[in-house]
Amino acid sequence: MGTMSRKRSFILASAILGGCSVVAVTLVALRSEPARRTVPTRIPFVTTTTVAAGKGAIPVYGAGTVRPRAEVDVTAEVAGRVVWVASDFQSGGRVHAGQPLFRIDDSDYQNKVEQARASVASQEVELLRVAAEAQIARDQYEQFKRLETSGEWAENPAPLASWEPQLEAARAALARDRALLQEAELALARTEVRAPFDAAVLEEFVDVGQYVMSAHSVGRLYATDAVEIVAPLADASAALIPGLWTLSAGNASRRVPARVIADFGDDRFAWDGYVDRAKAALDKETRTIEVVVRVPDPFTGGAHLPLGTQGTNYGSTPLLVGKFVEVLIDGRAPGPYFRVRRAALRTGNELWVVHNDTVSIIPVRVLQRSDDEVFLTGALEAGQSVIIGGIQVAVEGMPVRTSTEGEP
């Protein structure tokens, strides 16, 4: 019994194993083919732009704050009580050259002028009297000289005998009183304070009834005929300005054109100007060359139009003192050069040029930079593709895949 039972168990186990094998073989035979997956390439994908050949002068970019060409304190030159103030003489007002700004009570100064005139008149009479006395003395001397036969008379009389010292003293006294009269008239004229040039009133602090002291500032004016912008430039940028070191302040015969650009609201406006001069020393902190750009007629002149428009008049937008502006100067063209997107310039002044899907590293010399472009020279050709994105590191001969973004 035991033996038969073991045989049946062995046969049953064998049957189960065989059935499982058949099922496994059948499942393997009937299974579907797995999907094939492509192994991704390890060649990086980069974005490129195109090198463009430069034409004409290279622009020189700068920036600075508008400042007045001239700025002066308004001071009273004589003391007194203010009796009148011009309506234009207030913060934000505009005044013209020679226009009265305020007046001081001139009563005392009128009296001093009259007194000085009386003194002059009195001294003029005194001079006439002394001159007459001197003439009488000389005539008497000549008469006595002719009557005297002893020959003891001197050829020339003593100075006191001819009244020469008295005459000189009378003349000096008259000159003194005339000088005092001029001084009194000048003080009287200074009771009316006038604008030294066409100006805008930056600030004022004077009113009718106020007593002002001599040399006490009562306001501040700045000239409106022109404003200036000091643009700090690196020496490489300043070197592109033609004849920079031969320019002299205020010399209109040689001017390097420039344009000043500023934002007002949602629009951009431009004014025509010129490079007036350059400071003769580097800035101690930034080690830059400070180039002074002058803009004539900042209130009424210049091109007060938003950039990119033609013939649309947006009114007389002033170029205000204290405004931060951009400056665009007409530089010179040093020879053949290229333009490229600024993103293409790499650390160490080099470009990554793509040719036949491989990278070449080309060193360049940067002539000028703007927010969007770089002007440079080097072993380049117009139309070449340069990398502006996609990789952070490149080596010579590295393969890449490209997508051109377009010309700058």
C-alpha cells in the first residue's frame, strides 16, 4: 500500500510539472514583441544667431544725469527791505536775461546819490576857485619878475607860490567825490536785481516786506539756453569719438554729433546735441573718462518726438535738469567690423562659431557694447552662425545641433 501510494504521488507531481512546462512554453510562444526604444543622442542642442557685417560709424553709448550749463545764486548786493517781487520769480518760473526779479526800497540810496552830487558840484566850484587863485599867483610872479632888475629872482617860483599843491588837492578832492557819486549810483542801481541770463527758477525764498542783507542768497537760477550731460566712458569707448582731445569748450566750429534719449511716461524722446569737451583727468573712483555732451535749447529746441515715429508732434517736452538719460554719440569707423547679439559674447572675449555642426572658438576684440549688440573685430565672416544659448561650456570641435534665431 505504501509503495503504490508513493508511485501515484510521483506520477501526479510529474504531470503537474509537465503541464506547467507546456503552459510556460505556450505563453512564451504567444507573447507580443516588446516596443523598441531609440537611445537618445548625447549631442547638445544649441540656439544660434548670425554675424552681421558692420556699416558706417560705430555708435558710442553712455548715460548720465542732466545738469545745467550754468547755475547761480541770486543774491542782494545791498541791504534793504523788499518792495516788489516779479511774478515769474518763483520756483518753476522762467525769466529772461535782464528781467527785474525783485526791488529793494531805494529811498536811502536816492538820498546818498543826491548828497554825492552836491559834493561833486561843491568840489567843482572849489577847483575853479583854486585854479583862478593859481593863475593870479603866476601872473603876479611874472609881473614882479619883470620889474626886478637885480636878477635875484629864480627862474621857477616855489610850488606854494604858484598854488600847485592847492590845485592838485582840489583836483583830488573832486575825483574823490566823483568816485563817491559813482559808488552811490551803483548802490542805487543794485536795489533792482535782474536775471543774468535766460533762466529757470530752481528755488526762491524772498517776498515783499522781507529785509534782506547784502550777499544773502534769496534764490537759485539755471541757464535754459543749454544743458549738459556728463557721460562716464571707458577709454575704449572714448577712443571711438573722433578728435575728442582736440575739442574745446563752446567751440561751435568742430562738433561731434550726439543724441540724448529720455523716457517720459510710456514714450521715449530724443534731443540733438554734441560733444562739447572731455575732462582732462580720469575719475578717481570709476577710472573712466567723463565726456560732456551739450544740448542746446532743452525747453524749445531739439527733436521732441518719440523714437520710431515720423512727423508726429507730441508738444514741447522739456529736457529737465536732474533727469537720467541715455547718450548716443556718433563714433568713428576704425575699419571693417562686425555686429552680433550681445548674448553671443563669451567670457574672455570669444565667440563660439558653428560650422558643419561643430564648434570653433574664435577670440575677438570688442569695440563697443550696447544693451542688445556688440561691435567687434576678429577672424569672422558675415553670415556665420554663433551660439547664444543651449550650452554653458564649449570645446574646440565639439559637435552640436543647431536652431537659428535670426540676424541681430
